[in-house]
Amino acid sequence: MVKHNNVIPNEHFRKDWQNYVKTWFNQPARKTRRRLARQKKAVKIFPKPTAGPLRPVVHGQTAKYNMKLRAGKGFSLEELK
């Protein structure tokens, strides 16, 4: 517990607040950069799909999700034949 008749501290040190602020002014440029990178990747691996390996469409397992379709993990050997 604080004892004696001391001053209650009320500091207001806010001289360096600019260093802690992060701006988003580069957001449009970053969007363009990402888009160009995606296009370059698509050109580079052209015959293949850009989203990685093909995945089968499967149903969810439980009663809550079995009416929904989702991307599966991969094809079985029988399906690939």
C-alpha cells in the first residue's frame, strides 16, 4: 500500500507515438504486387492448375455437414485407374 502524502503520477509521455503507428497506404500497391505474382506463377507452371493438386469433391462426414460438399484430400488408386 502507498504511504505518505505523495503526488499521484499522471505522466503524459507521448513524444514517440509516430514510431508505433502502422499505416496502410501501401495496401493498393501490395494488391497489385500479389496479383502480378499470381499471374507469373500461373504462366510458369502453365499446364498444371495454380491451386495445387486436384482434389475430389466429397461430402462431410457427420449429420450436421453431410449435405455439404467440400474438397477432399486426394484420389484413391482405384479412382486414378
